[in-house]
Amino acid sequence: MKLEFTLNGKPVALEDVSPSSTLLAILRDNLKMTGTRFTCGIGMCGACTVLVDGEAMTACLLLAPMIAGRNITTIEGLANGDVLDTVQQAYIECMGLQCSYCTPGFILTTHALLTEHPQPTDEQIKEYLAGNLCRCGSYYKIMDAVRLASERLQKLV
């Protein structure tokens, strides 16, 4: 099948894509976007989280026909050149990462959270991030990063 969608603000057109290909495979194998991580392959860990029309979704569960015409944002699409976006910067400043394997998924999920709840409670943060797993156990620092990003984004409004 021919597949067309928008990736990080730019149109993408791919030929001969299998309808059974996942967005994760398309991003990593076809487009060399390796910031989207492959871990569990069954939508349980959140490492492959991307934004689809602004909503956090696991790329390992999205088949090619499901993304046709959609707007996909990966971790590579957040920074403005060498300038990190607010959420990325907050994660670095709060050390909300250790090995960083899960970090792209957490950051993109945080973006979706802060779009829906600009000033989230701790309970909302925990609930929203529940689908993302950190094997290093950086959850307290991740919470700090989400709070800091929220505060900074509120100042921009």
C-alpha cells in the first residue's frame, strides 16, 4: 500500500508498505527515526510512545492503515534545532532519566498530559504516566520534571 502521513511537521509518502507493518517498524526501519524505542512490542511499556494528532499512543500497536493522513510527532520532532522544548529541558534539569531508554516515551506522554491538564495534580500525573515504565526507577525525578515543565509552560501562557 501507499502510505502518506505527516511526520514532525513534514509530509511523508512511502510506497509498498505492508498493511501489517506497525508505525514503530515504519519509523525505525523505513525512516531511521530511532528515538522511538522498541521494547515489549505489545503496548505495555510505553517506550515506543509517539503523538498521533496530539494524543499519546504506542507505535508498536498502530498498523500502517491506522496512520494514513495522520499527524505523527516523535521525540525528534520536539526540539527547535539545537534548542530543546520545555518538557525535554525539564527532564534534563530534574534528571528525570538514567539510562534514558524510556525517556522519549515519557516526554511525549508528558506533552499529551500537559495539553489536556496544563496544571496537573500529582494523581493526574501518575495516572497519565501509568502506561510508561522506567526500569531504572526514576519516577520521583520524572514527577519533578513534569511539575517543572507545567510551571514553565504556565508562564508562557
